Amino acid sequence: MNQVYEWQRDDYTISTDPARLDLDLIAEFLQQRSYWARDRSRAEIERSISHSLVFGLYHPDENKDEQVGFARLVTDYSIFVYVCDVFVLESERGKGLGQWLMRTVQTHPELPSVRRWVLTTQDAHGMYAKTGFAPLKNPERWMQVGR
């Protein structure tokens, strides 16, 4: 499960290569601009990335690719995927990149048999609905432990 995949659209690239990730950008976004990860330490962010299938969204900027988005999957590559830490930088929003990132994530070649994809969101229901996500059919069956 270590093969790197890349997708192109116009000048943008999505890559699963963890070596390309801008950890400073990801940590800054999650800790400063997200509502869901403000209390995560840099070490927790890096550890979560190292144990996940990651997708970086890149755009060329002065002879190098600048990271402009991110998504992380927690998965067993067979039955279950939890989609988390999805973002597109504010400067790149409104171009359909979030939808493209989510569609790319869902069509990853190593995840064709996964039956259950879940995510949580406070404010992006409309965007995720455009890529097939819907409220849980039986939320009463789900349980959690909060720590």
C-alpha cells in the first residue's frame, strides 16, 4: 500500500506521496484555521499523517509545486474509510478543487471494495453531498467514546 499515485487537472496535481507534503502548512492550517484540530499538537498531526493515506493538492508557483490542499484517510483498505482533515486554502476555493479532491480520494485504485466511507463536518455538508456523502442512515447504531 505504499505506491504513489498522482492525478492532474489543469495546472493542479493531487499526489499520495507523503514526502511531498508541506507539514508546516498542514500544521498551521489545522491549528490556526480549522475548527476541528485547534487543540492538536504538531507531534499528533505528524503521527496521524504517518499512519494515514494522504492526499496533497498542489499548484505550481515559481518553479515548484506549492501545496494548496490536503485530505487524510484512516482506512483498512478493505471495509472502512474515515475521511478527515480535508481542506483547500482560502485563496484556491471556488474552483471546484474540494470536489475534485474528494472524488479523487473516493476513486483511489487501492480502495475499490470499501463499502463504508464516513466523515464528520460542521459546515461543509453541501460540498460533501455533491460527492455522494449523505447523513447516516442509522445514526442510532453508531457509538463513540470521547476522550
